[in-house]
Amino acid sequence: MKQLRMKILGFFTVVLVLFTLLFLYLFSTILERQAIEQQGEDLQSQLLTLSSLLDEEEFETDLEAVTQQLSQTADVIDERITFITPTGDVTYDSRAEEGRLENHLDRPEIQQILQEGVPVGTYDRTSESTGEVLYYAAVALNSEDGELIGFLRLSKNVEEMAGLTERMIQVLALFMMISILVALLFTNYWTKKISDPIEKMKELTEKLSVQHYSSRYNGSSYREIDDLGQSINLLAINLDQQMQEINENQTRLRELINHLIIGVMVVDSEGHITMVNPVMNEVLGEDLYGKIGERFDEALHSTTLVEMIRQAMSEQTIQNQEAELLYPEEKIVDANVVPVFNQQKETFNHIVLLYDITEIRRLEKVRTDFVANVSHELRTPITAVKGFAETLLDGALQGEAVLVEFLEIIYKESTRLDLMVQDILQLSKLEKHKASTVIQRVKARDVVEEVMKIVHQKTDLKQISVDLIEPVPVELDIDRDQLKQITLNLVGNAIAYTPEGGDITVTLSKTDKEAILSVADNGVGIPKESQARVFERFYRVDKARSRNAGGTGLGLAIVKWLVENNDGQISLESEEHKGSTFTVWLPLTKEA
Ligand code: ADP
């Protein structure tokens, strides 16, 4: 802006100076011309007066008398007097020696008379050496009979007149200079008043372009310029508001994306990862934040996913697939790659959405396996009940002994069926979190003793001794019924898989944070290869023995589920034919 100001000022200076010079030149020329003309006219009239006073006859007869007459005249006037003969010789000159003057016939004032026939020939010229202007006026002198006697010439220096002009020009020049100065001062003031606010506006727009939307124009100048400033302020306010809205929307969107339960990743048209949300990192099991800016095919491990993104990019269609991720852990994800189009219908982003369905698929499998297992397990007692009932109907009713035996079998199988259905119902209730739990402070000893009472008949029958060891009293926060169920199942199994006369030891102990319940027997034990599987539903080491013992294959599955849902752990140590020890760790305290 300063440059523009300097340009305007420079331009005005040059124009003003040029015009002043031109004016001064024209003015001085006109003034000088005027002076020359004025003086020329005076000279001419003087010449005519002088010529009329001269006696032409004397020129022919007594040249000396004429010369004398002329010299007398020259004494009283300032002008130079010259007399030139018709051949151009100078016979008298009041300022120079006649003999030394060259022929004057070709002088313009003489030629004017000779050629143009004017009464008075005039000529003015500027002396090259002195710069003075000399004015010449000549008149032809004729005898009475009209013969040319010679030329009388007066010449005058118009120097004094020029001097006056010069002074006038000097005064004028000074005046003009002052005018220029004043004009320039005003121009400077006005250009400053215009350019300063424009400079401020320029700075403001530059700030706006780098998102400093709080900047405002506060200059004061001419109304039109201030109006422009206010318009820019309005623009800045609007931009500020829009930017705030954009930022708010972005924050909202970021919050939304970060709290989605679906993994979201954005890949730009060049294939670079531009955004990921926390869930995406969780699903893929790696930190993709550090890989933002990298190409997706270099950053991602899953070939299926990479292939899906490539396909979406080349076909520009939504890709949907159930993909299996192998690294760093096996997962099943519902993957979607959605191309996002801009207004020109060119893709500019690809959104990758991953939904972890590992648990869903696992539960589905568990459910189908469970249904298959349940049907299979139920079929055995049902077939037995049905078979024996049919046999009885077919005529086996006669013999009372057979009848009682068959009915006992039917009773036993239907009891097993009942137990199984109860276990299945309990398990499904637990899984659906429908079983109501009441967390309370429970004395572990009380629960164990209650269980011992329940199994009392069985232990008596098999002459199995059950010992309870509790070095220190153990109390814990738990649902009493659940702890009872755990203990009952473990003690029940110990009784079922321990031959007559065996020993069972229930030990209660604790650490700082956990209560430990261990149930040890010296029964049949569990083979190594089956130890990991006994907690599976319907898994039984020896189906026949389990069935005889009234087992359903669900007891340990229920125990495991209850223990884990109480934030505990269960372990098994067993040796075939020597016995088994099941140990359960449960937290002593629990927040309500
Ligand atoms: P079940 O109703 O058949 O007892 P569980 O789930 O309670 O089913 O136990 C699964 C299997 O683990 C049993 O069939 C049995 O073979 C084995 N088992 C459980 N407890 C013991 C134990 N104390 N001693 C030996 N084997 C056991």
C-alpha cells in the first residue's frame, strides 16, 4: 500500500511539475513576444519619425552632413542607427566602425523591403553569445524622383523588457512551487487517509485467510471506506460463527465416532488411512493411530480386509463380508467398506466399518451345540421310559417282580430326566441372567455344613466320611444359594465318583482377598486327557458310570459358570484311581 501511495504522490509530483514548467515556458514566451512586439512597434514609429526628419537630398550631395545629422540624433536616443547604401555598404553606424561592417544587403529586414515591398522591414534575433534579443527595423529612403538612396535602420536591445519578464517568471515559479508543495501535502494527507484503512483491511483479510476469525477492522476514514471495513467485519463474524459450528459439528462427530461400538476407519482416495476410532484399534488388536497417513495395504494385516478395500476402490460399490481375522487373535468380524462420493460423483473416501461378531458367533455355536446335546441327552432316558412302558403294555404286566423292576427303571429314568431338565433350566436361567442374586455376607462353614446335611443319606449309604477343615473362619460376599450350588455340585460329584468307604475332605481357607474352597476325594480320579474337558456341558468321562451315579453332565458346567460370574477361578488336580481335588477361589468382598 505504501508503494501505491508513493506511486500516486510521484505521479502527482511529475504531472504538477511538468504542467508548471510548461505553463512557465508558455507564459514567459508569450510575455517575451509581447515585449518584443511592443518595443518593435515603438522602434518602427521612431524610425519613421527619424526618416521623415531627414533631408533626402543631402544623401545625394553631402553624405557627411547626413552622417553628422544621424550621429547627433544617435546622441539623444538609445537606439543604434545604421545607414546602408542600396548596394549594402554601411556608410554610418552609431555603434561600430562603418568600414569594418560587412555587406548588409542580405540582412532579413533589408530583404523584406526589397522582396516584399513593405514600407518597414523588421527582424528580431537572439544573440547567441549574450542571449539578448535584438530588434531591427529598416526603412527605404527614396529621392524625390523615387530613386532608392539607401536604407535607414534602427536597432534596439530588448534586454530590459526581458529582465522584467524574468522577474515575473521567478515570482510565478515561486508561487507555483508553493502551490505544488501544498497540493502534494494535501495529496499525501488524502492518500494516507485512504491507504491506511485499506492497508488495515488487507492485514485483516490476511488474518482471516489463516483462520484468525476474531480480528476486526476498527479504522476510521471516509464513509465509503468504513462501510467496506464494516462489510469485512460482517464477513469475519459470519466466518467465525460458521467455523464455530463446523468445530462443534466436528467435535460431535468425533465424539460419536469414538463412542461407536463399531470400528470405523477412513481411507482417502489415495489409499491413505486418515482416521480411526478406538474400537477399530480394539477389533484389529493394534494401534492404528500411529499408522495414520500410511497406505491401508501396508498398515493392515488382514488380507481379506485389504482385498475388500481394493475391490471397493476399483468397483466403487459397497463391500460386505464376514471376515475372519487371524492376527493378533482369531476374530470374526462383519466388515463393510463404503465408498463415499463427493458432489462431482468422484469417490474421495472409503469408510471401513468392522463389527466384532466373534462372541455372537460363539454363542450361536454354543446354542446349536447345546440344543443338539440336549436332544441327544434327553433321548436316552426318554427311549428307556418309552421302551419299558411299551414292554409293559405288550404283556409284561403279569409278573409282579418284572412289573416292579420295570417301573423302578421307568422311575429312575424319569428322575434323571427331571434332574436333567432342572439342570438345563438352571443353566439357561443363569445364562440369561434371570436368576436373582442376593449378595450377602456368608459364613462359608454354614453353607458347607448345610450341604453335608443334604448329602448325609448318600454318604451314609456309601460309608463315605466327609471332613470339614477350616483353620480360620471364612466369610465372603456372595449369593448364598450360588455358593451352596457350587459346594453341592462338587461334594455331590466327589460322593458319586468315590467308591464305598472313601474319604472326602472339604477345606475352607483364605488369602488377603480370596476365599478358597477345596473338595478332595480319593475316588476314581479323572484321566489327564479329560481334565480340561470336564467343565464342558454334557461331557462325561465314563457315560455309564455317570448315568448310574445319576449325573447329567452339567454339574461342573454350572459350577464353572457360577464361579466365573462371581469373578472367581476353578482348578482341578486329579490322578486316575487316586482321587481328585477341585479348588475354587472366590473374592472375599464385592461391591453391592
Ligand atoms: P455329571 O453329572 O456326569 O457328574 P459333571 O459335569 O458334574 O457331570 O461332571 C463331568 C464329568 O467329570 C463326570 O461325568 C465325571 O466323569 C467327571 N467327574 C466330575 N467330578 C469328579 C470326581 N470328583 N471324580 C472323578 N470324576 C469326576
